[in-house]
Amino acid sequence: MKRLSFFLVVLAAGPSSAADAMGGLGYREPAGPDIPIVEWVEQQVEPPALPKDVDLVEFYFSAGTANRFFIDGSTLGVGSDGIVRYVLVVRTSGGATNTTFEGIRCKTGEYKLYASGRADGTWARSRIGNWRPIEDKLANRHHAALNRDLFCPLATPIDSADDGREALRRSKHPRAP
């Protein structure tokens, strides 16, 4: 009965007082037609120079793979479109090296392959230009580690390339506890 009485008093006090009394929970001013909806537009980017060994920063994320993973620290950056872009180098236990220019869209948890490195020192643009969801698999889960642990904590991109390089060195985001 006391709860019902309190509720009736709050309602009688008026809408703004009711929202204040309830701590403003759930109350939002409706969006009007004068608030523009801005659609996301991806920047057009060119692949950087192929990496040099001196610029590679190794990152570890799982005992589930014998491959070694590196980011070219000189190519790491955050675009005005919110995409974290980098060159990834994967060295397999069999001696093969795969080099790719990629991006992570932190807000949506997706990645995109822009280009693959060729043995002759040039890039081959990806024929698949769409964003793919990042899956957290046991083996080769490097995209998930880059996304969640290093470059996009809480779906927010790193502030700068320096933040990203520090995350790689520490094996966790610089602002993580």
C-alpha cells in the first residue's frame, strides 16, 4: 500500500518531478526531425609500403597456434572514419609468410582485407571488398585479439597509433587495468 501511495504522489506531482523522483530512468527526449542522421562513410585508402622487419611488433594471443603474428607499427593508424588500419604479417611454422593490409571497424566488430602482399614486393587488392564479422575461434583468433584486447576495447578505437603500438607491446590496451 505504501508503494502505491508513493507512486500516486509522484504521478500527481507532474511529469518532470516524476522523472526526477525515478532518477530519470528510461526518460529520453524524443528525437525531432531537426536532428540529422549521419551515415558512416569509409575512407578510401591506398596500401602502404610493404613492411620492414625493423617495424614489426609481435603480438601473442594464444597457445592454440604455432604461427607468429606481427603488426607493422609504422602502418598502424586510426582513420577519421574510425577504422583501425594496419599491415599484418603472419609467419607460419612451415616458413611461409603472409602479409595483408587490413582494417578493423571497432563499432561493429568487423574486419576487412584491403590487399595481400605479393612475393615481388607489390600489393594485390582484395577482390572481396566487404566487411566480415570477427569470430573468436580458438585457433588463429588474431582478429578477435586485435579487436577486443588491443585496438578496440569496448568497441571504441584506440586514440592514436602510439596507443596501438603500446597495446601491442603490453599485450593489452594501455588504458586497461
